[in-house]
Amino acid sequence: MKLLNLGILAHVDAGKTSLTERLLYAAGVIDEIGSVDSGSTQTDSLALERQRGITIKSAVVSFVIGHDDDPVTVNLIDTPGHPDFIAEVERALSVLDGAVLVISAVEGVQAQTRVLMRTLQRLKIPTLIFVNKLDRSGAQYDAVLKSIADKLTPAIVPMGSATRLGTREATFTPYNGSDPYGALLEVLTENDEDLLRTFVENEKALSHDVLRCALARQTKQALVHPVYFGSAITGVGTDALTAGIREFLPLAGTDQEPVDGSVFKVERGPAGEKVAYVRMFSGTAHVRDRLRFGDTGEAKLTALEVIGEGTAAAVNAGQIGKLWGLADIQIGDRITATDQPTPATTTGFFAPPTLETVISPARPSDKGNLRVALSQLAEQDPLINLRQDDLRQETYVSLYGEVQKEVIQTTLATEFGIDVEFRETTTICIERLLGSGEAVEFNKKDANPFLATVGLRVEPAPVNTGVTFELEVELGSMPYAFIKAVEETVRETLHQAIHGWQIPDARVVMTHSGYSARQSHAHAVFDKSMSSTAGDFRNLTPLVLMTALRQAGTQVHEPMHRFRLEMPTDTTRAVLSALARLRAIPQVPALAAETSTLEGEIPAAAVYEFEQQLPALTRGEGVVESAFERYQPVTGPIPERPRTDHDPLNRRDYLLHVQRRV
């Protein structure tokens, strides 16, 4: 059985979901074409998706293309087009064999189109381009091709001609062997010296079939991108696109060993059970197999469905399956057989959320239910990052953009019956160490109320290397459970450093250790007042670590986004003035007669405000794209994050809290 896992991607409103409906209709999967405007589409299942006409979560449907004697089953993954859901897009891309990037023939290449294309190129995913809305007033052919070549990639090959643009009679005629192939040859020889040599030595040897095979080979290597035109509404050009998907995109691999799959979506079933969507890259997973996933997860597969086939006994290489029984599985986990090495996760390439807000129930009686519901939403999207403030009884949730607030709010109302409210969105900063610092508290000395000795040294670490924990004490100097308690508490405490922000990169060394061995009075049971427990080390470690951090010093850094802006040239001065007020760092603009380009960096906190100002500044013609780039030191007042850990910087209050808790 031939399989292809296909993704459809586009800027908002370019017609991606409508194209999905057209392909499903042509394949006989649905009897009528749904409408995004009326909310009747097959793949937009969330209520908010139907209301807003945008895709938020990755949906999976299956259909068959090709001749009866050589069919190909396509698992089509309809991915989001809104920039607030780029993490959902990248998760879906990790399981694709190929993609179709949809562009509007009217609006052309838009901001999110460029972001998506860069992501596809970075992941080397073979991609076809479909220029949609050929029947819409204002549709263009040559101008769109030039825009694609200038803004996305010059390695494109138009696959046909279009006539009667902007009318319901618009047509797309695929090229055949008699059409000129000069442009095709130019693109292909850029990546193939043998082809160029053949052209120079014997041009007649380069038949249409030879060039077609070269185009297929380079497209499957993500070097070249065939471009089709059409209309998802009228169906024009979609047959040619379907043929192109069959001819130019690579099929899924069918390796039988080892068992290897990737989880790209998690949802809850009708009974509240966890259901994992898995793309199998190799091997076969059977019902009742024990599977390993994540760092330490292991469970028996109790049931499964194969997309396009329904309930099955096994899911094979290349297929997408819905798996039951893996209660602790998370998005990004790799699954393997239990006799294989522990798999690694695949979530490392996501940019971090740079915004957060406080979420609270409209009805105080829903507070407990809200925690449960948010935990389930975090399972579906681990990048949401919940943070509980026990001091103020508040819950923080991290975000990529403002639209995510509405998604969370609607999901909680429709799926859990909980109405919620949000506070104003704030920026998520981090702290970086300025130097080294160390501290130690000895067992039964000075004001240490805990039966533990802990000494720690903190040092700066290179950016993006994470937190490392090392020992300068003998591993056998005390029970390993106590050392593990110190390490776990160090990592937890670094989430809220001097100013309340996380320190993402640091080297922490344990320099001193000590404990009171198990003791008891004569003929009595174990007495924890005389003997150390892991709790002593967990309670003491924050005090020692914060003292070391204070000695080392930290600096708060704010997230910066890299932006690229296109605007009418005569509006450049006004745009630069607005960027200056927002503390942006623009580069020298690339000025042209009509449209100019400006790149630079802008604080994440100012991105939304600038996006709101841009239409007025540029007469509605400005287009900006931005994405997280780096962190930079904060200038001016230092933003403090409300603490949720009873503040180990305040020794007296911290000890009072620990005593009350004990």
C-alpha cells in the first residue's frame, strides 16, 4: 500500500481549508463541499474555528488518489494558518512527507506565507505551491509568480497557463511536452551539473520526459517547487494539483524495523481517556504491545485506529494511528518497542512563548474544575506552560498571541462548561547570571533548622545549553535520594530567580553535603526529628541557591522579535518614528520606487501594539512578519515577576511557611 502524509499550509484566508474540502469532494470522501464562511467544513472541528473561519488545531483526514491499479492513500493534515498557532504548525510538519503551500492569487505572498515557507525549507519538506482564488476579482498570474520568486524562493516552476482571471470562467491549462521549457531547464540546471553538461553537449537529449523526471527528483529533494494555479471554489486546477501530488511528492517509507513513531497531537476521548495521534516512521505497533515513550514512559497499547481504515490490530510504517492506553504520553514523544533504546522527544525546535496572562474562573466555585481543565489543555499543547501561584491562588498561562486567549476561553466554555476571564497580557522575560556565586548551610549549625548540609556554586553557562547539575562531593557521601532531591529542587527554584524570572542556562555545582543518619530512641521506631529526610534537602536548597544567586547577580532580559516589513516608500518616515517610540532596532531600509523593505528587531511586548498601528501608518498596505529571535538585557526599570514560591529570598517568611506546611 502506497502512503503519503500531506500537509496543507497557508496564510489566514488564502483558502487552505476550502482546498481541503475540494480534494475530499473530488476523492468521494464527502458528498458536498463545506463552506468556511458557514462553518460546515470537514476539518475545522472546534466551534471557534467554525466561527472565525480559521484552522487552529491540526486535523487529519484520509483519501485516495491515482488510478485503481496504482492508488495512493493520502493522510491530509490540515494545519493552522494563524501566526498565533505556529507551534501547532511545526508539530504537524514534523510528521509530513510533503506539503502544499496555498497562496491567494489576489493578495499574493503575505506575511505568514513567508514564515511558513522558511519553516518548510528549514525542515527540507518537499513542497508544491497552489495559487488559489483564480476566479476572484483582482487575481493575477505574472505578478504572483514574481512575488513568489522575490519573496519566497526563485526555485519555482509554473506548471501551466491561466486565462480569464478574475471571473467564474477562469481556467488553468497544464503544460505538455510541446510547451517551451527554457525556464524549467534554467531552474533544474541550478541543482544538477550533469543536466547542465548534457544541455551544453547535446540539447536534443533533454526530452520532455527527461526534464519531467529531473523535476520530480528535485522536487522530492525540496530543491524545486512546482506552482499550480486554480480555484478551490470552482475546482479549476485542482485535478492538475492532485496529479502533481501523486507525481512530485515522495511516498512514506515502509521500513519494518525499528519501531519508531512520533506523537504530534493528543486529545481526550468521550470517556476522558487520552488519545495520541502517532505518525509511524518505521516498524509496526500492535494492540497489546508494550511501548516506550518520552524519558521513562512505558505502557500497553490497548486499542488503536488507523486514519482512513478505522479500528485495526496494528499501525504500520507510514501510517497515522490514534492510540489508546498510553496515559502519560505527551505531544512530541517518540514511541519505540521496549527492547529498543529510550527515544528522544521532538519538541526542541519550537520558539518559546513570549507572553503570559492570569486566567481565572468567572464563578469562584469553578476554581478546582479549571485546574483540571487547564491540565488537559496543556496535554494537548505543552507549550501553553501553566504556572500556579499558590500565594495569590492564581494561575498563569503562556501564550504566542492574543488570539490564543479566545481559543482557550471558547474551549473551556464549550468542552468543560467553565467561563473564564483574563488579565492584561504581559511579556515573559528571563534572567541571566552576571558572574559566579556560592553559598553553604551546615547541618546543626547557625540558623539552619533543617537536618541537612547543602553547598552550591552557580556559574554562567552558554546560551541555549540549559541547566547542568554537577557534583564536587563524593556520590556515595550520602544517600542518592538526597542528592536527587537537591538537583530537582535546584531546577525548580531556577524557574523563579532574583526578580522572579527563569534562569534558562546555568552550571550548578554541589560543593558540600551532609546528613544525619537514621536514628531512633532505644526500642523506638524511626524518628525523623533526629534523622535527615529528602524534605530537609528540598526545603534547604532554595535558601542556599538564592544566596548564591544574589552573590552572582542576575540581569533581566526581555524577548526580542525579528521583523520584516514591506510598506509604501512614502510612509517610511512615519513607520520609523513609530518603531523608535516602541524601542525597536531597525536596520537601514531598502528603499525602492513604490514599495520599500525594512528589517530589524522589536521588543516582544511591542509587537501587538505595532501591528495595531501599522494599517493607519501605511494606508492599510503595510505587511509585517515577526518571530522570536533572541533575548536582550532590559534597559530602564527592571520588570519584577510576582513570585509563587513563598520567596526564599526572604528567609524569615520562607521558614515560617515551611514550618506551617510541616
